[in-house]
Amino acid sequence: MISNSGVKAMNIMTIGQIARNSGTSIETIRFYEREGLIEKPPRTESGYRNYRPDVISRLSFIREAKSLGFSLMEIKELLSLKFSPETNCGDVRSQAEKKILDIEHKIDSLQRMKQALVKLVTACPGSGPTSECPILEAMETKKLG
Amino acid sequence: MISNSGVKAMNIMTIGQIARNSGTSIETIRFYEREGLIEKPPRTESGYRNYRPDVISRLSFIREAKSLGFSLMEIKELLSLKFSPETNCGDVRSQAEKKILDIEHKIDSLQRMKQALVKLVTACPGSGPTSECPILEAMETKKLG
DNA sequence: ATAAACCCTGCACCCTACTCCAGAGTCAAT
DNA sequence: ATTGACTCTGGAGTAGGGTGCAGGGTTTAT
């Protein structure tokens, strides 16, 4: 290796270090790279991937968004709201507005679900044979959808 | 057919009617039955499934919960949260409490995501290039997850 | 009584999102 | 200079969640 002679660039990491720090496996990181969810990082002379640490938060974001029911496709869209010098601000804006509505709907549904469960828990000591399925009932009467 | 002679039981539906009314395909309904997410309905003499209309809201709930990032397994657990003579109150209660925490975490994450997007939209002048839209920054710095 | 529209089972297949090799090269420490 | 931990590519395999027939009965309208 020839580079890295004078200054030690301590802000680059191997894929293994990124994996350990992000809770995402090496294989998955490479998979996300193939799928375009994270940028192709520069390589060393020998071909090793060379990451800047900020890819870690991107990976955390992906993990979080997945657990909220977004597909990798949707996550890609969310992420691309930043990196598109081509598209104009209006496009991004309306995209973002759509996502906001989507998210608001999700929050709503979760709040109704939570309410149903809270009701179930507080009614618990009574222990009588309550309704067949409290969560379903709560969701039904409030007309989810 | 011999039954159904005197009284017309109008509150039963075929699988096709359920499918059309719930937005879930026939195949998927049968799949959910195999997986135990919905009860096996009674059958006609000829073997046709005979549903009561309330299965529709159960299917809607499943669809909703899926979009919120719950797996079919988790949905099964959510649906089974009720007091039955078999399970004791403590079990149900602690199960429900775990689900509540889970849901609260999801709501939190969604709210942070929404905030990031709202910030993006309000920071967006509505035209021009988007080289430095604040969305990813907002998401990264807030340390989602 | 015949066609169109349904429904049945069983099984193969598909998509998404990974996960796991094999075979080979690289790096750090001893 | 060798060992052991690490990385590379390419490709096959897996789990979860459906989807699509084929082959064959059933219902309903005409």
C-alpha cells in the first residue's frame, strides 16, 4: 500500500467494522450496495471497501424504516429525497408530502391499536369473559382503513 | 342441495364475496386459514366455505397490521389477546404490555421520521436544485433507532 | 340442460430480503 | 514466513408471504 503515507485518515472503516457498529451483517451491507440503498464506497488498492463512518446512521435508518413496514423500495425513495441534483425541489416536496400522509396514517392506526391494548390491560383484573377479541373490536368500531 | 329449504340465512357469505369486500384475494384468505390467522369456517354440504361477514374486519385488521411492520406471527399473537377460560389474566396482561411498548416505539420512530420530513418540506423553497435537502441530515442527527 | 361463474384441493412457483458457501486474495501479528 | 482473521466475487439457498394453475365438482341464469 502506497497511500496513507503522511496523514492517518482515521475516518475510514472496513465493512466488518461497519457491520459491528450498525448491527447489520456484512452480507446485508453488500446486498444493500447492490440494491442501491447505500453508495458504492471507494476501494483500497486491493479492493477492500473503504467506508466513512456516516454510513452507519444510514444503515440504522434502513433498519428502523423496515421495522415500520416500509419496503426497501420505499426506503430507497425516502433516502433519494436528498440525493437528486436532477429533480427539482417541487418534486421532492410533493414526494415528501405523500410520505408524511402515509406516516400519519400509520401513527393513527398504531394509536388506535395501542388504545385497544391499554383498555384490555386496565380491564384485566376484572378477568370476566370479555369480548371475543378486544383489539379487533376497538379497531372495527373506529373504522380503520 | 337439500338444506336451506325454509329459512334463508342471509348472513353467510362465500369466499369470493369475502374477498371482494375485504380487498384480500381468495388465495390469500385460504392461505391465512391454513396459517391459523382466521378460523376455519363451516362448510356447505358440497364443501364450500361459509363465512359470517365479521371475518371481513379481521382481514382488514391483518392488512393494516402488516403495513405497520407486524409479521403474520405477531398479528396472530395480537389477535389472540383476549381473556379466555384457558389463559390466565397475568399472561394476557404481560403479553399486552409488551405489545404496547412495541407499538409505542413504532409511534416514536414514525414521529421522528415525520418531523424530519416536515422540516424538509418547510425548508424547501419549492423550486431550484435539491443538492442539500435536509432530510437525511435530520434523520441521521436525530439518531433514529 | 347447458354455459358462465364459482368453489374445491394440492402443489408448484414467485418475490422480497436476506444468508451462506466456495474459492481465492489480503493484512496484522508472531 | 506462516497463521489466523478479514475481505473479495459469484452464485446458490432460505424463510416469509403469498400467487397461479390444473383438474374437477357446484350454482345460477337462461
